[in-house]
Amino acid sequence: MPPGCLPREVFRACPTGRRPRGRPRTRWRDYVSQLVWEHLWILPEELEEVSGDREVWAALLRLLLMRDDWNIYSFHINSTVSSRYATTVITSRVANRMAESKEVEFHVRIPKNAFITKFRMFIDGQVYDGNVKEKEQAQRQYTTAVSRGQSAGIVSSVGRTLEEFKTSVTVSAHNKVTFELTYEELMKRTLGKYELQIHARPMQPVKDFKIDVHIQEKAGISFLDVKGGLSTNALANAITRTQAWVHFYPTEDQQKACDSCDEQGLNGDLVIVYDVNRNSTLGDIMISKGYFVHHFAPSSHSRIPKNVVFIIDRSGSMRGRKIEQTRTALIHILGDLAEDDYFGLITFNNKIFHWKQELVQANSANLDSAKNFAREISDRGGTDINRAVLEGSNMLNAHPREGSASLLILLTDGDPTSGETNIERIHSNVRQAIAGKFPLYCLGFGFDVNFEFLEKMALQNNGVARRIYEESDAAIQLKGFYEEVATPLLTNVTMSYKGGSNLTQTVFSQYYNGSEIVVAGQIDDNNIDSFIPQRTERKTFSETNNPVETSETVSDNQTQRVWAYLTVKQLLQKELLMSGPEKEEVKKNILELSLKYSFVTPHTSMVVTKPPGETADVLDKPKEGKQESRISGNPLQGALPPPPGTADPLPDGLIPLKVTIPSLNCFTIPVEVSDDLLCASILSDLLLICWKTSSDSVSLALELFVNGECLLYKKQTKTNKNKCFSSLTVITRSKEIDIAAGDARIVIIVHEKAGREFLWPVMRQKPSATNIEGLLALLPFSVSSSKTSRI
């Protein structure tokens, strides 16, 4: 068989594992051995042990054919952007080509900033609509359903900007299903442009694959570009664009051609980048059906000199690449300061280190000295966030400059461990020190940081929190954030609207070049004639003579939906700052709007209805900064079985601990460094274990024991709190066990013979980390033409 042929071309007619008639025995052995290694990560040597067992071999061939049991014959993504509000519909049409019922999956990724608003399935002429319900109500309904052994739909965070949505349905033999998912998002202007991110990963080449993006902007489009991994190499020829329309229609061959694409088809992003014309100093106002949306992004103002203090965590947890990337980024950022800027530099662990005791001008001599200081930043000690932020605040308070803008930037990767460690007292201290005079921006480095603590502290002080991902481009992420706030144009901006009510945020401490202020609200009595937008800012007062133009270019209810979207987003931030009855009132308002406009938010869930005999899925929106924990069914509490028998020695320096987990057909467990051992006995021969050391330096390992053999072993060593994997997900099916740990995906085939179960592991997705050991961590195996395997 020629190299590169898909498994279905060989095995379609021989699912029992028998050699096709007329096929030379040795060529067949070599070809099949190579395919099983390439697709299932099973060494040819291992096949020799079961070479005479056709049942085992047939199970492997069925797994090779798994993706071909059903065919995605059409996959369309249609996105319409009107006045910066994007509505995207993903439609996947799938056919079950088998002579038996099959479980068909729908698996897509959407932007984190978006709200899912609609999901439906079309089967046998019937439409099955999803319904958005209050989260607790949906979970109660769902818990009753899963107690009968049904499965869950999942929405989970993936990487920096995407969430992953998965569900499935059983499709009868030779039948079809259509999945349709709709999500909405208000696009955010950053560094002078809007970006619409569309992720395509259908998991197989699709004959009818289309992405269409239509952009409707009343002000006109000033420029438009297409970026992302799907715009490179041969795929660039599949993109056609005009001033208001981008379409991407790759052939099946082109779908295998991008850098991250392979025989499984597309896997990457198409990013539409554009901006609009700006002719009015008052901005762009859209009015429809008693609602308005005001986009305000002036660019004609002169930049304001700034006073900035950088507060850099240098505690022991920043050791290694984190501190190196921080040094690199800080040196670049210092080089971007303008000469009329003033700056300060503080590093901290359990002590505070000043480069200078006061703010200094960003002249060449001071910048050179500060860069030398940055190069010498080293990591050690604890984390006194409270004292560090107070010191930075004092520096800015001691250096007021008329006509300038001040800001405080904190970078840390951990929890407060020294000095004041009570989070509420830290929030109070910082709020009193800043007193609303300048914004605080908090950058959380990595996933070990207490992001909610930083987010609340930033929001209390007119700033934002941003996660910096611990990856190779972390220095670029840090520099990119600074560029967003590097050029203040206005301070203390207040937007007011005579004749307007139920307004979203109207007060903004600073406006930065390349960003945008967006305000939405209702028009009293729908009286456009009495509606007068105004703005005030420091030293510049209202412009009230600009006429208000009515827009009929948007749909009748879009302006209202933008108002609802923006209101919910801001209420979710406000909820973080509230407590007691006030918090409950905010939550009530979020819930009412989410249900009215069918937004899947942290307080609502979408119940996906299915045909009779199948149980509805429940889709929840994950929250940034929190580990997800989704359990399908009722957890069974109690002590777990001990680790492997005494004949199995423990890794050096590791000690066993105890934990309670559910013992069900599906569960997801956050993996934290605590006094616990994660240990789950799925079957008698399968054991998952997570360990930690007893020392201050934490080592975590995931061990997957199958038939007494350690299959996968991943170990990381860091100080303070750490996570080996964000979660473990285990799903047991008939004759199959699915395991997800971090970015690793493992399928274990359960083969039963003579009353005994034999577990056959298959690596469906190899983990990206390099520090893994075990059978599935071996390097790829190549089969030469002279080597044969006994099959």
C-alpha cells in the first residue's frame, strides 16, 4: 500500500483484521504496523504479543476507522459584524455512513469574550433547540438525568482567547444530523484595530468548507486585513476579500496545508483585522428602537505625559524563564518611554527594593541606569504584595504633575505570602492609598496566581487584570499590554446623555490612544429629538452641538442586544466587588438579562435537548481565573483504594496521600497542590495517581498504570503552589475509557476474553510537554522496508 494512504482505504473492506485477499503477507504486516504506530501510538513490537488474536486486532482497526464512522460533509462559519457587534453561526452537517447507530460529536472553539446565544440540532426533520436557564435550575434538572448514566456537554477554557464547546448525539444508521451554534460578541478596539477571531478545527477535511465574514459599518472601513495560521502558505490562495466581505473556501487538499494542519484537516485561526473611519469628534452613535450605542475613540488629541511605576515580583516562584522574560520585557518597555514621562521601578519579595526612591525623568542616563538595574533582578524569598503596591502608590502620590496621567503596573505570579496576607485587608489598604487618583493594572503571571484577587484589586482601582501566559512569548505579552496603556490622551472622562437612562459605564479614568469608549443605554420615551450626548473631561468641556444621526442599518433589536451584552459584562465585574445583599441584587439583574436575551453566562446554562431516549446536555460558561470542576452524576464520597500494591515502589521522594473522588462513569477533578493524593481505581487493572512531595519544592506526577505497566508519567518541580494538570477528566464507555490530562488525550480499549479484561492504551493526542516518561512518551518509531512484525 503506498505511503500516506488513509486507514479507511485499506480497512474499509476488512474490519475483522484479516489480510486482504491477494495482499502479500510481509507488505501487509509492515503497512499495518506503521499505521497503528502513526495513528494510535502503539509500537509494532507490542503487536507481536497479540498477533494471533484477531479480536484485539479488529478492535484496533475499528479505532483507526473511528473518525470515518461519520463524515462531516459540510462545515460553514458565517459571521456578520454590524457596528462592531459580531454574530457568528457555526453549522456542521454530519452523516453516519455505518449500518448501525453511532455517537456523533460536535466540537468547536469560540472566543472567550463571546456569549453563546443559541444551539440547535436537526435530526429526521425535527428541530431540537437549546434553552437558556438559571444555572442552579439547569443543574438540578441535569443531575436527575445523569443519575441514569447519561453524558455531559462541556464548555471549557482553551488557551488565551478561546473556549471549547463539545456535545454529541446518537445518529441512526445512514442518517444525518445538523448542528448549529450561534454566539455573539462586542468587538474591542485595541491598538487602533478590531480583531475578529474565527477558529476552525472540524477534525477532518470537509468537502464543503466555507467561512464567510460580512462587515457592515456605517462610518466606513478604513482598512481591512486577514491574519492567523489559516492565512499562510497554500491557504492564502483560498481567501478572497473585498472592503466588506471576506470568504475562505479551501479545498480538501488545501485544508491539510497550513503549518498546524495535517491529515485531520484544518486546525487554526482566521483573524479579520479592521478599523473604521472617524469623522466626528463626538464619535459614532447608533440609535434604533429606543436604544443607543455610542462609540467614542478620538485620535486628534495630543498625548499626555505619564507618570508610571512598575512593581515587579522577584520572589522565588519567579525562578527560571519567568524572571528572564520579565527582565527582557521590562528593558524593552523602558526603552519605549518618552522623555517627558516620569517613572519609578520597584522589585519585591518579602522585602522592597527601590531603583530610586522617587520618580525620575525618562532621559537617556536614567533609562540606561534603570535597564542595568533590570538586568540584575534575581529571584528569591516570599511575596509581600501589600507593601509593594503601597510603596508604588506613595511614589505616585508624592509626585503630582499638572497635565499628566499616572498609572501603577503590578506584575506577580503568586499569592501574598509575606507581610500582610489577608486579601480583604490588602484590598482595603490599596484602595485607601490610591483613593481613585490613578488606575492600577495587575498582571498575573501563569496559572498559579490568585487571579480573582488581582482582578478585584484592579477593578476597585479603575484598572484591569490580565493573565500573562507562561509560554515562550511571555515577554511579548508583557510588552503588548504596556503598549495598550502607553499613550494616554484623555483623563477623567465622563459621558453624559440628556434624555438617556439605564446607561452602562459612563466614567473613565483614562482614555488611551488606539482604544475606544463604548456607552449604551435607553432613550427616554424613545424621543430622539430630546436625546443629547455630551462628554466632559479634565480641561475640556462638553460638545453638545453635534447632531444625532439615526441608524437604520442595524437590525431592529441589535442595538438593544449590544446594550444588554455590555450591561451584563459590566455587572459581572461589579458583582466581583460586591458582597451581601448588594451582590445578590447584582446577580439577580445579571440573571434577568441573561435569560431575557438568551446569554450563556456564569449564572446561566444552556440545556441542549436531544431525541427521546437521550438526556439533555448542560452547557456552562467557564470563568477566567478559576479551575473548572464538572461532575456528571452524584459524587460518592469516601476513602479511596490505596496506591498500587507494595510490590510497586513509589518514585523517590514522593509520598502517597488521600482524597475523595466520585466513582462514576464520567468525572472531572481539578488537580491542586494540597494534602491530597488523586487516586482513582477505574477498573481493576487501571489506576490514575497524582502525587506530591513533602518538601517545600513541589513535584507532581501523573501516573497511568495499565496492566501493571506505567504508561504515562509527567513530573514538574517548582516552589510554592503549582498544578500538574488543570484537571483530569475520565469517561468510561462501553469497551472504552477516555482520559484527558492537561493537553494529553488517551483512549483505552477494554477487550474482554475468557472473563478477563485486557486494557489497550492509545495516545490520541500527545502532550506538548517534553518532561514525560513512560511507554507513551517514547519517540516516534520508524519501520524500514526490511523489518516485519508478526501479525
